[in-house]
Amino acid sequence: MPAWQLSVSDANQTSLAEISLPEGGRWCLVWNHSVQGFPVTDCFQMQDGQLMLDSSHTPDFAAGLGHTEGRGTLESDDEHGYRIVEMQVPISGNHLWLRVGALSVNHRIRAGSQVVSLSRLAADTLVEIRVQPAGDTGNQLQ
């Protein structure tokens, strides 16, 4: 199984963070809901070289959060929240764009025990989050 690295760069391709991913290439994007303030978590993993949205967790179905029929399995988190698992949504080009929120939103990447706050690095900035094999320096825009 290849080792994976996550890189975060701004729209000018200036590197903001490099994160070595644990085996399986699993990592999560976590943020505080802008109205309710609770944490929302979307988790991704590499599967046969393809970045996949694997699961989503929210303590509440607040505005804009919820389950889409046919996209994963909805289950309770036993704390009055919801988890959608086995989503298997491919992420085109193994990268995604994110407009990073303010510190109150605190967009952050969690990979194993490592947590990197994107809001501390680049609040209100468009960033590219890309996953590629470790040691691959090809970081092109798509």
C-alpha cells in the first residue's frame, strides 16, 4: 500500500502545509458549523489511488447538513447526532478547493493524531487540498 501525503496550497500554489497521512490515506476535514457552532466532520480515504469521501458526521441536521438518499448509510452516533458512512463518493483529481473560514469556523485537517488549523494559516483564502503519493512533487492545478 503506497504512502500518501496531503498538501495544502493557496491559489498561487504557495505551499501552506504538508501532512503525511497514516496508512490507508485516511484524513478528516473538521469545522465548526457557522450558525450552530458544533463540529462537523467529513472523512476521506484513498482507495485504489482514488480519493473518496467516506463519511460525514454532524451532531444535528442543521441548515445545509443532511443525508442524500443513495449516498451512504445514515446511522445514529448514540449522542443524538448523525453519521453517514460508506459514502464512497470519488473526489475528482484527488483534490478539492475550499474557501477557508474564520477562526470561529476553524477549518482544520485531522490526520491520525495530527491536527492542522487551516483557519490559522489562511482564513478567508481559497486553498487547494491535494492528496498524492508521498514523494510526488507534481502539484498542478486542475
